[in-house]
Amino acid sequence: MHEIVTSDWFLLITGLCSIVGLLLAIFATTKVIKISHKLNIKNQNITVNGDGNSTAGGNNGTI
């Protein structure tokens, strides 16, 4: 087992796999951050229009 672990080919392959894994992790993180920014509700302007503040989805007026 010691011969395999210290082999130059084994070290090269495991090093390349580590680099590819790091690049994939960075790629996935940037995608999640972009999606998170698109879903940020603080950047949306929400206005309520209706008679007596009654809007679709519920009656907020007094009875």
C-alpha cells in the first residue's frame, strides 16, 4: 500500500481531483449566491391597492 500512495501517478491524479473538486465547489457557490440575490425580497417594491385596503387573497377591511 505504501508503494501506491507514494507513487507519482497516484499523487498527480489525487492532486488533479482535488483541484477539480475545488473548482466545482466554487462554481456551485457562485450559482447559489446569484440565485439568492435574485430572490432577495428587500429589493422588490410592493404596493397595496384596493377599496378599503381589501386585496386579492383576503379581506382586510372591518365588518
